[in-house]
Amino acid sequence: MSGVQLKDIRKSFGALEIIKGIDLDIQPGEFVVFVGPSGCGKSTLLRMIAGLEDVTSGVLNIGGKDVTYADPSKRGIAMVFQSYALYPHMTVAENIGFGLSLAGRPKVEIEAKVRAAAESLQLIHLLDRKPKALSGGQRQRVAIGRAIVRNPDVFLFDEPLSNLDASLRSQMRLEITDLHKKLGATMIYVTHDQVEAMTMADKIVVLKDGRVEQVGSPMDLYNKPATPFVASFIGSPKMNLYSGVAAEGLGCKTYGIRPEDLTLSFEKGRWNGRIRHVERLGADALVYLKVEGLGDMVARTLGGAKFQPGNIVWAEPDATKEHRFDL
């Protein structure tokens, strides 16, 4: 296992600076997720770690070695991309072992490593199949297997689940998390999906406009967001945020409360509003309100609660869960 350290890493294309001085310390064996909206720089940063993008300035260390300008093959990394990039004429076994074959490794070694990777990814029964006979999730597991046999110091994942449907994404999240536990390897994973970040990461790095907004465990970021941006990006549905005149009356520049930290009542509460819509999700329901003096608000309540569109209700926040930014 190797750690990864970034010291004032910057990336510019001409006069345009994309990555604006990032400092990170990723410990050996950590599963770290880079998350943020499109264009925030997360994939560019990952590609810089991989050596697929040049570093404009700063220092990049992997395993205690300066690899800032090292060739990708000398960095001890393996990368899994969004596209599977499998060879259609090769079997699963041949695809997994292709890199080892190119390196001239002995056939016995290749077979042993391919089988070990296939067992960890539940691909043993598929080793003789071609990619066209596989599902999307199985193809992505083959791509991961191709990375495993290289025995890298660091695994890099660039939105590997984006091409899968919702049920397969959920399954693959579990499989990649289990794989991390089995291998104990350092993994850096890029996604725009905050659900993937929350469910998979030991540590989340939230990026915005080429800068780090906040670093922390999933629940630290959820419970103690440092900025309104992090508060709105982490959590589904997102935190209710109010600024300007509405927030001034609440003692801050921006006020936030999560939907599950609101209690709705027909009798009393801090704010009064009219229900616009109710989404019943089974055990839970999301109630969308128009609140006087604040505007739109979302509250999470029990699925069987008898709230209906058009009802006038009161919303009471949990005083211990309120967030006030820029006091």
C-alpha cells in the first residue's frame, strides 16, 4: 500500500487555471472519493495523479516518491475508466491478463493472477466468454480485474459506474467496497454522484471550481458542512438553504436545515406554509412547502403521514441541527 500526497498542485491551459493549488494527504489503504459538479476539476486531478495530464506546478508523491513528472508506467498505479475498453475478440481471461502478456510474464504466473482476480470478482464461470456475452456490470468487473492483476500501489477509478443502470450501480458499489476491504489497497474514486461518495468513501474530497471546499468522512461532511456549497451538494434531497433578508432574521448570512430535521404539524411550529406536493416513497415521504418569508422548503416525514397538497401546516426545525454560515 502507498499513500498519495499533493502539495500545491496546479494545472493551467494557457492563461486558464483549472486546478488552483490543491493540498491533499491520502493515507495508505484509504478509499478516497473526489466529488463535485461537472467542471469542478475532479477528473483532471485524477488524470494528473495517473500521469495522463501534466502538472503545471506543485509536487505529487506516491509511496513517498516524487512522481510529479514520472511516466505513468513508473507510478505504481492502475486506472479503471468509465468506458470498459475491453478487446471484443478476446475472452474474459485474455482481457484480464493482457497487460501481463504484454509485459512478457510467464504463462503460469498470468494464469494464477487471472484466476485470483476472477475469484475475487466472481468471474470464474465467465473466463471463457467474450465481452459481447457479458452484462454491463460484468464488463466493468473485467476492467477492474485487469487493474487488479497489475498489483498496483494505488487504484484510480474515473466514474466507473456512470454507464450502468440504477440497480447495477447499487450492486457494483457493494462489490467495489468489498474489493477494497479484501485488497486493503489505496483507492481514489471520482464521481459526480454524492450517493456513491457517501456510501463508499472513507474520506470525501469535495471540489468546486478547481479548489477543495472540504475534506472529511461522509458523516462529518453531512453533519458539519463547512460551506453552503457542501451543505447543498452532500445529502439527498439537499439541505434547505436561505440567504439574504430571510437569513438575516435568523442571525446569519446563510441558514440551513435538512429535510429530516423538520417536524410538520397542523397545530404549531416556527414557520407556516402551504403544501405544494407530496412524494410518497414508501417508508418516507417528501413534503414540498411554500413557506411565508422563506420560500420553498422540503421536509422528510413518515410515508403514512396524512399531509396533502393544499394543506396549511407548521414546520418546526430541530434547534440542535440548524446550520448557520458566516455568522
